[in-house]
Amino acid sequence: MVARTESQPRGTVDYDLMLKRLEAALGDEKGRERIRHLVEKNSVWLQLSPEQAVKWAQIAAAVGKVDVARTVLEHVTNQHPNCVSAWKVRCELLEAGTPPREEKKEKDERDQLGTPFDTYRWRQSAIEKYMSIFRGREDCFARQWVDREKGTAGYSPVRRPMTAQDVWDHLQGRRTYGIYLLQKDSRVRIGVIDADCSLLRAGTSLSAEQRKQIKQEALYILTRLPEIAAEFGLACISEFSGSKGYHFWFPVDKPILAQRMRRVLTTLAKKITRDVTLFSFEVFPKQDRLAGKGLGNLVKLPLGIHRLTGKPSLFVVEKKRELDAQLAVLDRVKINSSELFDADIEAEKCTVVTHPEYSSWQKHYPELATLMENCVVLAHLITRCRAGEVLTAREEKVLFGTISFLRRGRTLMHYLLKNLPDYNPYLVDYKLSRVRGTPLGCRTIHRLLDVVGDMCLFDHPEPYAHPLLHLRDREELISRESVKAERVENLQGAIELLKTAIEAVERFLPGGGGRTS
């Protein structure tokens, strides 16, 4: 991050410019990590003027290096006792060392104070939150058992209400519990879509290609299923189950009939079932009502240890595996309104409440949204691009051989590839200019990617089928001559080109990386 302006002779450093770049990098996690390593180098800050050193100390404090900040300020006040700003910042740091107790959220108290009492109180609150979300039958729950000699596992009912101590034992891994979803009145407070991979069985040896395909399908499911739910205004909690797949939990604010929960979740599961080959989907509860003395099906509670595999279940939205970090996810959980389960979402005239984030993405990239809904192969590739996954040469060829034939082909290709680690806007433009002929056909795409499965079905069959026929009614398909330069035919086209150019420039700015709409 050392900088030199053109007006300065070689060998000199523009420290003002360097400090500006450091300040700009504070907004990015990777930038802050680089700053943490740099601020400790006294070979740099000893060369600064008093005012520059004060700013250096403030930057160090901003990235958590308070000890470095105090060392720098102590040096400045000793060498330049008349530097008022250094004394002022130094006093502020001293005051910050003993912050007054104020009314704060319990999570902030845990993070900032860290005393055993505050940690205990926060965890008690987190357990209460956990129990309010993952609620099943009132008078009974289940304990998981395992027979390692036979390689089998199952559950035994515990016929009493679950307590906070039971939940804590489960979270600590001492025992593993599950809940029977149906209450005694055949209503539920939460439903689950279970996605399991048939290849992930204990003792099964997988090839590198199989592992790659499982990873790709898992990424697609974890991205696409919450988006499908969001199209209907629903939110879910995504969890690695600790065994063969993932659980998607749908909590509701009031108990609803199990039949209503099953109907909605079954519809959501059907919308993604045809998109994958290695995962199968089950909806819980499996029953519409309790019969006789039966308890119905159960689901293992999240954040516990699977007794057979020994693996913990984790919320996938949180990368940190520590229990406190996982429990903190519950603070961001959205509880679904029971009213969303009243209507039949399979009906054509039903009102769909789309999640704002997904709605915004659909608005900006309607062509990609339509292709994701209709073409399984492109849906997987688009999902991987949005997640920043590296593409193979063949996968990239498929994107260039399809998306670039759209009216906004250049804009869409830059959007898809900008999150990839090896993104080069000039190379993307060059590859776009080399595309010729017609869009890649479905058979060619399946052959290139070794896809096994049925081709897309079109309302009006064509002798040459290709994915972009799904957009035929939108008149998005155009000839290659106008795609190469993406002619600006109106003001909207000019705006799209300007956005692409801005995003390309942002990647080269300090803390850059582009936006991820």
C-alpha cells in the first residue's frame, strides 16, 4: 500500500496518499486484514509527520490494534509535546479502555464485555430463542441412539416436555435430541424440507468427479431453494444436517394445520427436484394428522452431533463453527407469517409476495432469472457464478455460447464473471468478439458438460433446440453482428454499458471487488 505520485522523485513515498488508501481499505474485510499486518511496522510510521502518525494510530485502532495505536501516540506526544491532536486521540483511547456500562443489546454485551456472567446470560437468552423457534410436540421429544457395530441409528421417545437443560446438553454434544413436529392437535409450528444425497452413505468411497458433482448440486440447492421460497414471501433456515445432506427449516408465528404446511413445502420441493440428480427431497411432517397413539415423524434438532457420523450440524450462513457464532444466527431469523400458508400457492391466480432481495435481482437481470427457472444446466452455472466459483473451460464455453446471444449479452456476461477470481474484463470482451454462429444447442451443452437427463420441453418444439428459446416471447435473441459491440440503441443501453464499465474500474480500486447484486 506504499504509494508514490508522479510529481515526486523516485524513491520517495507519498504518505498522505498511502493513508488515504488505508482509510479506504477499512471498508473491506480483506483490506482490514492487510492493514493489521502493516500497521505494526514501525519502519513505516516512524517516518511519518506528527499529524500523519496520529492518523496512522486511528487506523490501527479501527482494525483492533489498540496497543499499536497507543505506542504510536506515546511516541508522538514524547517527541512532539505540542501536537494537540495526538494528546486528544490518546485520551480518547484511554477512556475507551474502560467504557461505561450502558443499556445495550445482550449480544453486544457478550461481545464487548465478555465477562462470565454476561456470557451466561446471553447464552440463556439464546437457548430461549432456540426453543421458541424449533418447537414440536409439547409433551414429548426424542433421543438419538446409535449401534456402531451394526452401523445403525434411531430415536427413542422421551415422554416429558423438553427443558432448557436438555437443549444445552444437545448443543454441547453430550446428547442428541429430535422433535416430533406434530402437536397433539395435529398442528405444527415449524416444517422442514430434507435434502439428502444418496451417495453420502457411511463407508461409501466416492470418486473425485462424484465429489465435485455433489458439491456443485449442494451449492445450487443452498442457493436456489431459499430463493424459490422467497418468491412466495417465505424464509427458511438452512442447516447442514451432520449426515447426508441439509435441512431447510420453515418456522411460523402461529400453529397451523400440518396439511397446510405439507402442501406448501411439497410445492417448493417439487420446483427444485427436477434440477438435481444426486439429492432427493422429503417434506416433514409426513402426516396430515396424528392417528391413534402415534407420535408422527421427527427431525433431529439443529446444532447437535449426529451420533452415527460424529459430525455436528451447522447453520450454513455462518462460516464460524463456534457455538456462540452459530447461535447468533438466530438473531437474524425471520419467522414466517401463518397467513402465507392459507392460500394454495399452486393456484395460478394466487398472490405471490417476493422477497425484496430476490425481487431486485429479478428486476435487474430478468433474462437470467427466466433461464434459471426453465433451464437446469444454465441455472447451475449461473448459481456458481453468483457464488464466485471457478468455472471449467467447457462451462465457460457454454455461457459464452448462450448468454452472449442476448440483447444485453455483454452486460450479462460481465455480471456473471465479475465475481470469479480470474475475472479479466478485457479478456471477456475479446472472447465475446470471437463468438460466431448460433447459440449452442441443448444436445451440445449436455455433451460438453456430461449431463445425463431429459432435455427441456418447449411449448412449440423447434428442429434446433437451445436454452434461449425460453426467452422467445421476450424477443431477447438477436444476431451476433449486434452482440459483438452491444450497440447502444437507447438511453437504457447506455446506462447498462456505463454500469459495466464502473464495475470493472471498481475492481482496481483499494478494497475493490465490485458489487454483488
